[in-house]
Amino acid sequence: MKKITMMTKLLMIAAALTFGTLAYAADPAAGKEKSKVCAACHGENGNSQAPDFPKLAGQHGDYLVRALTDYKSGVRKNPIMAGQVANLKREDIADLAAYYSSQQGLATKY
């Protein structure tokens, strides 16, 4: 039997912590329901019309998971978003990411 080194164990733990949200079977329908509060700033279906608020529709799910997780942990600093994500569970984050990533993003004019 092959011996697992301490470094391998640490890498496995780090991967589990980093990608733990992805192990949850995300539900876009649940994400749609949970996204109602987000619509005030990010627009219906994640297509914000305000330049101060990013469009979430069509973003990559893993990016959205990372962004929400970083707001929750404080890695990304934004007092409004910190308050919005404070009580989200990993499943909520995964559901929101699944919903927004499944939406059609609108073209941005510059």
C-alpha cells in the first residue's frame, strides 16, 4: 500500500475546501428563487441596466461561486455585498451561480 505524504494530505484538504461548493448538485430553479433580492441591483435575470452593478447573467458559474465566496470571507471588500452574502450557505451560492450562469447575458455597449 502506498504511503500518503503530509503534503498530499494538505493538498487534498485544500482542494476539498476550495471546491467543496462544486460538490453540491446546484439547482438553477432554486437559484432563481433565491435571486429575487439580487434583482434590485443586478436586474431581472442578472442583466443589470446600471453601470455601477455588474451583469451576472451568462457569467461562468465557477467565477460566480468564487466571487460570492470571496465576498462572504472578506477577501473581496464591498460592504453591500458582504451584507447580502453573510447568511448564504454553500448550497445557496452554488444555486445562485447555477442560475445566473444559465441566463443569457445582454450585450454591453461601449
